[in-house]
Amino acid sequence: MPKVRVGQQIKEALHGKKAASNKSADIDFLTERFKQLKVKIRHLIEALRAQHLSLLRMNETRLLVAKRVAALANEGPVASLAGTVPDEELQANSDDMTSYMAIHQNVHVRHRLYCDRFLDHVVEYAVEWERVVVSRVAHSLNRADKLRLDLDHYQTKVDTIRSEKTRRIAKGGMIDSKMAEKLYRNEAKLSHSRQKYETYASDLSQLIEEVTARGWKDLHPILLKVSQFDATLAFDEHQLLSNLNQVASSLKQIATRYHLTPESRLKDLEGLTSKVLNAPSASDENLIEDEPKKDKEYYMESMNSRRLLESTSSSKENNDVVHGVMTSLKVVAPGTSPPSSGTLLSQIGAVANAAPPPHAKTPTRRSSPRNRGGFSGKPKEMNIPSHSHSSSNSRMIQKSPRGSNNSRMAQESPRSSSRNRERASSRAP
């Protein structure tokens, strides 16, 4: 075992690497390459560990999302498709692939198994690779450095003895046997240490060359395992997650059944009133047959409310038109002429066209006597100018809506006029 040359180490620390004159240039070059390789292996291990943690985290978060979705969908038509939150102690059932929760539960169990395999066969191999390479090469470099220190020590000692021998000869002195023996002994040690260092340095150079230049051989198992892992994981997940296509198809059928659009309802929820949001459309009548009795009553009440709103708006417009027509039929001031029959016929025709068909049951708002035709109190007698106008007006009055006070008063006005003429003739002498 080489000695610890503290003095030589102090000299190198004080004077730098220039004091180590016997250091191999190949060892220096290969040592730099090994340091770079060691850094790359360390970065690979950190990346693999980060991938393993991300796989575990993604597996847990994906299952957590499925649980939260199932918790929100515990009621409604999508409850069976979202699934139920499983018990933590229960294992996944590979036969149940009908809900989002069940599918992700199976994916979670399978994914956790793959994560354990990734840790055992990929991450641990990279850690072992770093341990073997670094420990072996680092130990060899340390031993080579000690051998070099021995070589430098004997080199320095031999140089010192030779310098002393030369100085004595230059002064004319004699070389005693003790100095000659000492020089001979140190030269032998120098030769032995040089041979030992050079042999070890050659072996170390081959080792570092094998580790650095042909390190792809050690990388090959990692590349193969990660390729197999990614392919197997993707294929297995594809087989399991492809069952979500059936879930998506069922959700599309529900969207068609309940008239849901691909766009979200958030804008409607933000701006529309609750009555508009709850009122179903006319096409929602097809859903009544498939819903329970309570849902039928709800849909019927909602549709009746919508129809009432629509009929109320239309009847209001019709009442405005009728009010304008009947206003034109009021008692005309003396000296003025009534409106033309063409104008009245066009207005009454507009009322007839705008009125709902007889078979349509549209509830209308009950109007007070004050609002019927614009009359209030006892009807006034009508001033009928001539026979032609009365005939045209009588025909127009027959086309007016039933139940109005104007039509009854217009029908009673000719009778009252005939009675007045009979009374006048009886009184005549």
C-alpha cells in the first residue's frame, strides 16, 4: 500500500500542479471526460425520479378528479355514467367498465403497478450505474494519485542526492559509500514506483475509456426499458380508456334528449332569468312520456305558463286593434262624416287574421266593462246618417267579434228608431 506523502501534497498545494511532473497527460484528459459523464448520469437520475413522481402524482390526481365528478353527479340522468365514489379499501372491478369512475379506478390500479416497475427496473438501474461507475473510477483515480505521489517523492529524493553528489565532486571531495548506497537505493525505488505508476495509469486509462467512450452499452438497458415501459403503458391505458367512448356516446344521447348544445350554459345562467331558464321549449313535449309523474306535471305547468305568456302578448295586440276599430264606430259628432267602409273593412280583416283559430284554446285576460270597446256606462244612441251607410255598417258589425257591447248596441239601434216612428204616427191627429 503506498504511503501518504503529506510533504508532497503540501508542495503541490503551495506550488500547484507544476510540482507533479510525473502526472500522466492521458489520465488528466480522461478524468475530465469522466467528470462530465458523472454529471450527465446524475442529471438522468434526477429526471427519472421526477418522472416517477409525476406519474404517481398524475395517477392520484386523475383518480381524484373522477371521484369529484362522481360526487357532483350523484343525482340526475348522468349519475349512472359518472359512477359512484368507491370505498378506499375495495379493489377495482375489471368487469365494470360502464362509468367514468369505474374505468379510472381500473386505470389507477394498473398505473400504480407500472409506476412500481418503473422505479425498480429503470430508476434503480440508473442509481446502480452511477454507484458502480463512480465508485470504481473514483477509487482507481485515488490510488493512481497516491502512486504518482510516491513517484514524485522518490524523484525529488533522487534529484536531491544527485545534486549533492555533483556539488561534492565539483569541490574535489570524495563520494563516501553511504551516499552512494543511499543514491542506489532511492534510484531503485524510483524505478519501481515509476513502473508501478505507469502500469496502473495504463489500466486506469483503459477503464475510463471503457466507461466514457463505450458508456452507451450501460445506457442501452435504460433506453430499452423506458421504451418498453412507455409502449406498454400507452397500450394498456388505451385499452382501458377506450371504454370511455361508450360513456361519451351515452352522454351525447342524453344531450340530444334534453336538447343540450355543445356550448356551455354559463352565459345563460349569468344573464337570463329563472323563468326563462326553467321554461321548456315546444320540443320538450316528447320528454313527458318518458319522465315520472312529477316531471310530467312540472313540464305541463311550464309549457302552459309559456303558452299563456305567448297568448297574452298576442291577445294584447289584438285588443289594441279592436279598440282602434271600435273607437271609429263611436257616435259621430253632428256635421261630420263617419270613416269610409273600406278603412273599417281593412281594420276588421286585420283583426280576423290576427285572431287565433277557433279550435285553439288560448286563455285571454278578462277585461272590465270600462275597457270593452272603449265604452263606459249606458250606451249612447248612434247617429245613422243614411240607408247606404247603415247597410254597410250593419255588415261590418256582423263581422265584429262576439260578445262586444258595440255589436249589441248597433243591433238594437234600428229597433229603437222604428218604435220612435210608430209612437210619432200614433200621436199625429
